[in-house]
Amino acid sequence: MDLHHRSPEYNALLLAGPRFGPLKQVHARLIVAGHGLSLPLTTKLATLAVAAGAASYARLLAASHPAPDSFLFCTLTRAAAHRGLPAAALAFYRGLLAAALPFSSFAFTAVAKACADLSALRAGMAVHAHAILLGFGSDRFVQTALVVLYSKCGQLAVARKLFDAIRDRSVVAWNAMISGYEQNGLAERAIEVYKEMQMAGEAPDSATFVATLSACAQAGALDLGREVERRIVSERMDMNVFLGAALLNMYVRCGLVNKAREWFDRLQERNVVTWTSMIAGYGMHGHGHEAIKLFHLMRREGPPPNDVTFISVLSACAHAGLVSEGRDAFATMKSVYGLVPRAEHYCSMVDMYGRAGLLDDAMQFIRDSIPGEPGPEVWTAMLGACKMHKNFNLGVEVAERLIALEPENPSHRVLLSNIYALSGKMNHVEKVRNTMIKRRLKKQIGYSLIEIGGIAHLFRMGEKSHPQTRDIYQYLEELIHRITDAGYVPETDSVLHELEEEEREFALRYHGEKLAVAFGLMMSPGSTAPIRIIKNLRICGDCHLAIKYMSAVENREIIVRDKHRFHHFKDGKCSCQEYW
């Protein structure tokens, strides 16, 4: 090997570097000089070819060598996995298998990474079995790569079992487990792992903070998000574009859009994701004018907007009643940026016209601008608009189209039932309800979360499992008396109409968000800090009305993040301006 390190051929390879053209010239030179079968030179040449993105050339080199060794295939597997060529890495691993050569832990680590990148669970399981068979099952590098694989493929129970078995966990293993939980919608579990990491004394890196901030954003865990921010600042971490975007997103999703903008303005490097996140953040909080202003700034100074940026812009316009701005953005998308609208763009346009009460324009847009048969999401937006503006005839027509498209989706039937009830067609309500019972279609169960002192408390409608249930209900009763004196009248239309009027009022009174607000107020007397609630479904009309009154009588800001957007209730008003 040393001989080749000093040879002119080896130097020529180093000089060519990962550039395919010069590498082919050096390869020809090797053959002419009689070094075509030199294994060290073939290994170096093939590795550089992979780095140049020419994996198929490297495979030909490896396959045509009469006596390849384990080092050649292991090196190529690793090079391909790290170069972002997972399919090639898998092919080199299979070459190693076919040649019946010895394996190394590096080969298993690389091929497990490749399977993770491909989300190839079955191939990954075969690699896992093979690693155990050859005695690499307890190698911590292989175990860590397998944790990444199973996490990415959503097999979190398997990932956790492997993770728990690693004796000396690296930061990579911790990060894989945190991001595995976060990316699969289990933010609370991700936060638990981050806290375990702290207890274990393992130093987090930038990727740890990105995954943890994403989990905080998902769970609305503002206290932990702020703690992570303090660590990033005190440790003077390099504020790369991923970390910046994660911080910004955490503040947006935890309801502090101004704090998110502070970070946005401080970032040295901003990509299309950062700009889009900030625009989407303004839209979610009902700041449509700020979203449009930032979009115009992006067009002047930032990267070109992509199709996701336009979804954020159109959604912001829909939630703020900015119809002409939304029309302009939709036209710009096609004429200036050559982007082809997707279902989400059409849906946002229908939503925008519908919320603004322009139901005829919305129907005309569906007829004239959407190619082919509109999808269920377009008709869902239209149905919401019909309900909002009490156009029951059109609402029934739209709901029936929706049910024909998605007969098993219970929420369409719930909306249809409400539309029938609002228009006084109670016999139709009964029919819809009977169909739902017959088909065993159940409405998704709603819940509301509030975090007090770093601990999340969950409330469902009529929740009685909380240790302070009696006090919460008593507090809520008093609160409802106070808001009733201030003018609140329950909106009983917000509940499925199989209930009697009195029962409906009772069901509304103990909705999860009301219980969560009551608990938050009860636990923080005299405080001026906002109450923050997260809801998994769209907030109902009655809770929206009640919380407006609660914000006035308690003189507290109450922030509710529902499935679609944020509602900032203050002094009896909501930031959504009834656009929700």
C-alpha cells in the first residue's frame, strides 16, 4: 500500500479527486501502465467515483476485479451511504454478501443508514438479522444505526428497545430517539428522552436542539423551548439555518409570533423554509397584512418562493379576508414563478372566497379553475363556508358530494347534520344520525392541553379524571355565571343536534377547552401571563364565544391553538376577527 501512496498513479488519482471525467482518464492510464488490477488503486478509484456520484461506474470496477477484498466493498458501502446514494450502498452490501467476504461493523452501520434513508424496513430487518448472526448485534455503532433505521420507519417500540440496550450511548443515538418520537407525532415522548439525556449528562449538539425544539413546537411546551433557547445562546452555538428555523417555528407554534420574528430578523442565513415558516406563522395568528408584507419582501430580497410558500400566503389571505391580495398571489404563482397549483392551493382559494362570504365566486372558481374533479378537501372548505354564512341549500348539495367521495369520513356527516339542524330539517338530522350509528362512524374525540409548570394537563369533554376535578368544575361554574352576567348566551348550535336543548347546553359547558381555561386561571391567580391552550380539533363556536367573554371578565389574554390556527383572545375580542 505504501508503494502506491508514493506512486505517480496514486498521486494522479488524488489530483483527479471526485471528478468523473479526470477519473476516467486516470483509469485508462492505470490500465496502460499495467496497474489495472492493483486492488489499493482500484479501491481508491472506485471510492472517488462514488464521491463523484458515479456509483454505477464504481460497481463495474468492483465487479470486474478478479480478487476483490472485504475492504473494497465495505469502503464503497460506506462512501455511498455518506454521499447520499442509499440504493448504491445497498448494492455494494449485496456485492459483499455475494462475494462471501468478511463483514465489518462499518459495513453494517453504513447499510443500516442507507435502509433508513430509503425507509426500506424489510431490507433493514434483514440487515439487522444478518448483523446479529455475525456477532455485530451488540456493537454500539451498529445499534445506533439501527435505532435511526427503526425510528425513521416508524417502528418506535423496536427502536426504543435497541436504544435502551446501548451501553454507551452517543449523541447520535439520543438524537435518533428524540427525532424518531417527534417525527411520528409523539412530542411528549421526545421531550422525555431529551430530559433523560440531560440526566445522563450527555452533551447535546445542534441536531439535538433542532429535534427538541420541533417537539416543543408540536406539544406547545414553551417553558422547555425557552430553556433550549437559553442554552443555545449561552453556549454560543453556530446559528445555522436548521437551528434558526426550529427556534422560529417553536415560537410561532407556541403563540409568540413577535418573538419568532425577532429570531427571523437576527438570522444571518435564511432559506425558503425559514421565510415560508415566518409567513405561515403570521397567517396562523391572523396577521394577514404582515404575512403579505413579508411575502413582498421575500420576492424582493429573499429566495424565490416555492409552492409551499404560496400555500402559506393563500392561507394567510383566507384567514384575514384579503381576497384581492390572495387573487394576486395565485396569479403570480403561475405567471411569474411557473408553479403548477396543487390541491392545497385550490383549497385555499375556495376557503378564501368562502370565508369572505363570496360563495358564488367560490363555486365559479371550482368550476372554472380546478382541472378535473375537485378533491374532498375543496368541497370541505366549501361546506365550512356554507355553514358559516348559513347557505343551507348549497351546504346540503356540497355535503352530499363530499359523502359520495368519502363515505367513511364521519366529520362530513356531522357537518351535514348540523346544516340540516340549522335549517330546521330535523327529520334529515335523524336520518344522518341513524346512518352514522349503522355504519359505526364516530366523531373524533376532542381534547385540550394546558401546560402548568412544565407539566401538561389534558382535558376532554366532561373530564373527571383530573385530581383537582371538583375545584375546576366549581371554578368554571363561577366563571360561567360571571360571563353570563356580562352578556354571554350559549351557542347550542355548536353541538350535534341529537341532544335536547338543555343537554346541549350541559355538553357545551364542559368542553375540554373551557375546563382547560378554568384550570389555567385557577392555578395562576393575580398573574398577567397569557393562558395557553392547545386543542386537537377546530374550536367550537360556543367555546370561541365563551373564551372571548372570559378574557374580558378575567382581564387575561387567552391563546388557543386549534387544529388550523391560533386564536388570541384579549379584552373580549379575538385576533381571528371571526375568520376561522
